[in-house]
Amino acid sequence: MIDDSPSTCKKMEDNRIKAIYFRGIRGPKLEKSKYLIEVNNWGQVYRILKEV
């Protein structure tokens, strides 16, 4: 799942669903984990999905 809501991404992580947190300039930082990755642009999303 890709979302820009930190609370939604945190819920996904808590439920062991892999999430990509698309953080904006004002968004809070979230700690990376097995189920949560933070990105800042679509290029990063592309590279993550390409690795899967």
C-alpha cells in the first residue's frame, strides 16, 4: 500500500501489511521497519517496487 497519511501507514505496519509512506515536506518522519518504508518521491517508489 502507498499512502501519505502517517496514521494509516502506522496502522498498516501494526497489522503486518507492507506500506510505503509518501512523506510530504510537512509530514512527520516514521521509523523504517520490515513493514514500513518512507519515501519522498515517485522515483524512490519505482525503485522499491522494482526490487520486489
